[in-house]
Amino acid sequence: MNKYEKYIRYQTFPTPWCPGCGDGIVLKSIAMAFSDLDIDPNDIIVVAGIGCSGRMPTFFNTNTLHTTHGRALTFATGVKLSRPDKLVVVISGDGDALAIGGNHLIHAARRNIGIKMILINNGVYGMTGGQVSPLTPQKFVTETTPYGNIEPKFHPAELLIAARATFVARETVNRTIQLKEVIKKSFQHKGFSVVEAISNCHINLGRKNNMKNPVKMAKWIAERTVTKAQFEKMTPAERDHKYPVGILQENTDRYEYSELYHKHIVTAAKESAKKNKKK
Amino acid sequence: MDREEKQINEAALEVRKKKQPSKKGNAIELVSHYCKGCGLCVDSCPTGTLLLEDNVSSKFGISVMVDAPEYCIGCKMCERRCPDFAIFINHEMEKEKQ
Amino acid sequence: MSERKVLQGNIIVAKAAISAGCNFFAGYPITPSSEVAQYLSKEFPQMGRDFIQMEDEISALGACIGASLSGKKVLTATSGPGFSLMQEHLGFAVMAEIPLVIVNVMRGGPSTGIPTKPSQADMMQTRWGTHGDHPIIVLYPAFSDEIFSETIRAFNLSEKFWNPVILLLDEVIAKAHEDIEIPEKKDINIYKEKVNVIKDLNIYDRNIGENPPRVDFFKGYPIHIDGLEHDSHGWPTSDPVIADKMQNLRMQKIYHYQDEIIKFNEYHMEDAEIMVFAFGVSARAALNAVKEARDEGIKVGLFQPLTIWPFPKKALQERFKKIKKILTVEMNMGQIKYEIERVSPDDVKKKTLLRANGIPFTPKEIVNSIREFTK
């Protein structure tokens, strides 16, 4: 048994994901990050919303919570404020986080609450059979865009940075070591963090855009993976189809929300209570 | 196996041609009932050790097999990229270390 | 010793929550319940307890669930529109069997309705608002001291039965400043029986009528909580046999103990020939009306339910053996009247006094209705 398997709940195997789905790779990378940091499973909670990625908590041998569609961050906020000492990880898909859950995403980022989000971007609603999502590339065919997707997709990193997220990074499921490393860094970051993991949904999205094999779709992702430096040199037109990887935003000079509440609000309140008593 | 799955095997064999068997033996452990035959490990292997094969007893009728164990260099790229915890390299040694 | 104070209904709820040991509030501003949040935003930090205003009512209840699962005693307060947004998470809390209290101060509906006027038109929503078959406990005080005691009872019932409890108020009793006697700490009994140790991970495994042997998160057990139908571990399943068993366990957990959950007051019912059935603000006018009608020699009494759901069917059917007329008074276009019709035998005559324009009934109006009912 490898050290990272300590964080895996084998009793609930096999996983429900399609053969070659990137979700299993993200599951393993997170377990490896836990293992590298040697965190006590009791100090970890993995929370997820609804979708293929939503089923991931079932396979972690830690505290786990499978919530409602788009709302994992709200449950996690309640957990983090109650237990600021715990590592609160949220797993969310592109639909779960940026469509129905978008409002909670920008508020969690604005608050800078110490939740560690892993946003799995496979550009489609996989669980429900392959509908278009806010991150589906334009022109792609899906179950709900049979004539090609006309909607422009979000740039999640820019959206999150604008919402004042203090740690934003991106990796892909092809680059498992870098993915684990950036997840580890996000765990060590104080405040809200998002790691976007570009993943392959070849069964739904790939099949309708001649990439029905996981290896073929993995190559499609690899061709669009660029470093931040390369990305900055590109023209806006070129940039739209590229995924710059690595840490895109890291700002450590802001307080984490639950620390700010427990240290500053509670102490200020107790002082004002003492003063009133004296009056 | 479909055309694309055959291409994954052909690519692996191409890679193997340019490699030599590794001096140090490595233990490759397959957890066959978890393997869904996706081929990601075959694609990840830098020495073409693994291939896909039709397998009636596997849920998806296809699974990975160790075609040339002597070529394995123990880099674990296959283990890292397996979504289903179905392949481990030197798994036994890891156990003793704990 | 107990204190006598003049307090707004919303503040009585907040103070009672503090006495009950509530230590986590997540809410969102809405007329007419914002005072609960405002008061706790000031008081909770002084006690080292958690307060947060979230971005909407959905996230407010979501945060409450996360906190409840992490060992906190949680409260949220809202009104019609917010309560409608909370329905999915109310269903999650029922499915995963999570203690929490939701205060719903009823205002004119539907939609934005009449935010500054009372109504009693969310009665059926509290029962059937969330989708699927589910048990629910709904309490509804009328008089100021009941606001305090029913808030305490809401927390106790939610902890004891691992289920959300809805505490209904209407805009009158929530906003009115009234004198109230706050009981001493020693006179308030708080339910405390949460376990910290379990023998295995079968946290939902128990017999009919028993509570799940469950612990909160971070107690040293890798527990899984899910909104999906789940087996005895809480792990997802769609197995029909398990689903059937779990549905019954959740339902029977409440209905097996409904006699203990159901509470009501009755006034002048000993020799009553007419029963007035009223709750919340309407019960206040009804009590005066009953006294006035008695002075005129009419044998009438008031049945005032404190527990709306589960509905006090047995108690009513007991009284229908003697009382053959029931007048239902509610500030809506007819909701609880259907429950009355469902539980009352054919030989009982039924009359209703209904209004849904934001203006509460006066005792005079109820007395007239009682008089008509004597003919």
C-alpha cells in the first residue's frame, strides 16, 4: 500500500467514471498531495457538488460531504468558519462551479475564506450526458449545441482574480506531477485558492468533436497547454484557445476570512462588551 | 479493439524499438478488476512496456497487459496517470517502507 | 432570577437561540426577519460564536448545514421569498438527517407580496415546499412567552430527532415589542445527547423509531454525508430495498414520536360546543373573541396548535367526539382548513374565516363569525 493510498476509501470502489476519465487522475493527485504533506485524514474534509466530479468525495478516506449542485462552497464556508483549523477541500466541475455555482464562487473568492477548490474543467456537463457548459470551447458540438456552441467561454483565472481570489493556478491531467505540486501549494496557501484542472471528457465532449478516445483528447489538451511566459507573448486571438499553466495569481498579504473573524471580530466584540459593562 | 486503441499499441511498440531492456527489474502489479482498458498507462509509458488487449472477462472487454516487463524503468508514470488505481510499480517495496 | 423585558419578537427568538446554545448563524437580510441577524451579529462575536451574512438564502442554509455537520448548533432566519429559495437545502438536511432551525417570518405573499404586512400563507409550503416524501417538524408560537419556549423546543427537537425544524412566526408577533419574562438558565432544559464515539461506520444503521448513531465531522471517523440516497454507511446507493428501508427510517423517526412532538393549548374547551382553531397572530384575536362570545353565553373554546406539522390529528379527533362545530381562522385563502376537513368526521360542521390582504383579524370579526355559527 503506498502512502497516498491511506487517503483512499477502497470499500466504495470501483469508481463510476468512464474509462480514461480525468477525474480519477485528479482524485489520485489530491491523495498524493495529502500524502506528501502527511496530513491527518481526520483534519481533512472533501466537499463536492453535483456532477461527475461530485462523486469524488465518496472515494476519499477522510471526512467527506456530497452536497447540492453548485453549492459545495456554501457548505464548505459553514465548515471552515466552524473549524478554521481543518483543511477544507472543495471539488467542483465547470458546470457546478461556473454556471449554477458562479455566484458562490465569486463570493468565496471575495471573502478569501480558506477553502481549497479544485475546479475540474472538462468543458461539458458529463454526468447528464454531454450538454454545453460555461467552459465549452466555441464551435464545439454538444447535446445542447448540435449546430456548434456560439457562446464565448469564461476565462476562469481572470474571473477569479477580478473577484479578488488570492491563489489561482491551472494544470492539466496530463501533467500529473505538476498537478499534484500545484495542489500541494494551494493547500499551503492561507486563504481561498483555486486550482483549475483541465481534464478530458472524451465520452461526451470528445465523441462529438472527433476525440472519442481518452489518449486522443489528452493530446488535444497537450497541444493547447502553454507556459505563462509563452501565453503572454501571444496575440489575443491565439490566446483564446490556449491554457496557460502554473500559478497565475498568488497574493499572501490578505487575511484569511475565518482567522479575521475569530481573531479580530471576536476580540473587538469582547473588548466593546467589557467597556459597556464598565459604563 | 477499435482503430484508435490499435494506434495506441502501435505507438507503444514504436517507442519500445528505440529503447533497451532496463538493468534493474521492476515489479509491475495490475489490479485487473479495476482496470477499464482506457490505455492512458500504455500512452504514458516512456519505454513501451505495456499494451492493450481484448479481454472478455473485463467489464469493458479490453484491459492492459504487461507485454515487455524487462523494459520497465520504474518511473511510475503509468501509476500516476491511471484513473482507477489499477496499476502499481514496486508496490511491495512501498509496503515495507511503511 | 428571571428578567422581565420589553422585546421585539425577532429579538426574543435570537435571545432564546442563545439560551439554547446556538453558536452559528448564517443568514441573509429580508423583511421582516432581519432583526434576528442584526442582533446576533452583535451578540455572537462577544461569545466567540460564529455569525456570517451570506450572498443569498441558498448559501445561508448551505453554510448552516456545513456548520451543523461540524458540531455547531445552527440557526437561520428568513421570510417567504428566502424560504422558497431554501427548499432544496431543507430537503438535503432531511435526507442526510441534519439538525438545524429555520425561522420563517410570514409576510404577505406570493412573490414579493406585501413585505411589511403579515400573512399565514406559507403553511403548506412548510409541509410540502421541498420535493419528495419527507418528514418535517413545524412549530408556530402565538404569544410572546411562547416565542421564547418554542424556539428552545425547536432546537431540542431538531437535535433529538436529527431533523430540520421550521419555526414559523408572522410579521405581527415577529415585529411587535412586548413584555416577556426570560426564564433563568437553570429553568431552560436543553437537549444534549450527541454521541462522540461510534462502534463502526454504519452511521445510519438503526431500527424504526431510533436515531442514527451518528457523529459530527472531525471526530476521528472518516464519515460520509450525502444528499444521494445512501446505505447504512451513508455511501450512495440506488438499491430499491435499501431505499425503501431508509425512506421509512427517516419518516418513522418523526411520526413514531409524534405524540411527543405535537403540542397545543386549549382555552374554555371543557363545555365547548364550537371549537375555534387558530394559530399565531389569529390565535391572539381568537382568544379575545372566545372570551367575548362566552360572556354572551355562547359555549365556544379555542384550540391553538403550537405544533403545525405533524398535524394534531389525534387530539382533534378526540375532541370531535363531543364538539361538532369547528371554525378555522387563518390569514390565507384556505390552507389548514384542508387538514381540518381531512381529519374531521362527517358529522362535524366546518366553517372558515379567511383573509389574505395583510390585515389581521380583529376579535370583533371572529365573534361575529362565531355568532353566525351558532345558528
